[in-house]
Amino acid sequence: MKDPYWWYVLYVRSNTEHRVAKYVNLAFKNKGLSYELEAFSLESEQYFNNKKTKDLDKPYIMRPVFSNYIFIETNMPENEFKEAFFSIAYNSADIIRLLAYGKSGIIALRDEERIRLEYLFHNKRCLEHSIGYIEGDRVIITGGALVGMEGSIKKINRHHRSAQIEISLFNETQTIDAALEIVSKK
């Protein structure tokens, strides 16, 4: 994506994230605008153990990290994006609203929040599982997306092989689940 670029966030109906992302990508493409644009749902690998995943030897499935949220990465400035977006949103029953920072009306995700998400997801749109161990009261992550983010971990569920981490999104603290396999406890 060419600099400068922004992320805009849509709030959509439950379980429509992929359908809305496809719709938004196609609708903007059909408008013939000269801007780059990609709508996507941030996903996470989640541990899921059943017969099907055992047979495929893939114990992780993909789930949206933020239910009901679609992210749009584009080099389109806010004013032009708003104008183009509202004509597209009007024709979709699945799009509820475009998120903004309170009464300020700013719709682009702040750079520090966007950069934190890009770091966490490694520019892959997927939060990969992590591996680590527990030493005393500390969690040490040795591989995966959570390397260096031990301070963000709020809770670990060893049975479900997951960790809850907190991140800031639109000035609110969001708790998300990340796949974390604890291989040993020292």
C-alpha cells in the first residue's frame, strides 16, 4: 500500500464479516476509483480438537479476532472515503456503521493503534499461534505472534491453549483470544 494509508473500521452484523469484506472490495472496485483498497477481517488461529482436525493434523482453525468488525486499508483520504462509503453502505443490510472516535468525527484508526495491530498480526491478517513456557509467575513466549508481548497477556487458559491479551482500539480496551501453547512449566 502506498504511503500515506489509513485503516477504517466497519461494524457489521454477526457472522457476516467475510461476506461484507467481499462486498466492500467489489463495490469499491466497481466505483472505478484510483485508490488502492482492501477490506478484510482480522483472524486468529484457535486451538480446536475434534476428529476432523486430528485427521488433517491441523488442530487450529481460523476465527475472527474482532467479531462484527471489518477493517479497510486504503490510501483514500477520510473525506473521499466517507463520500464513497455511504453510497455503498446504503445498499447493504449487513453494514451497521462506520466507527469513529467519539464526537470528533475522525474515522481513521490512529497510527499507534494501527501499527500495534500490524505488529501483532505481522502484516498477515492472521494472529498465528504462539509457543511458550511458564517460569515461576512469568510467561515466556519463545515463538509466534506474541513474542515480546508478555506484558499484554492478562489470562492464560492452558486447557484451551489460549491467552487473553488486551489492546487498544478506538480508545477502548479490547480483550482478544490468542492461541498459546504452554509446552512446560518450570
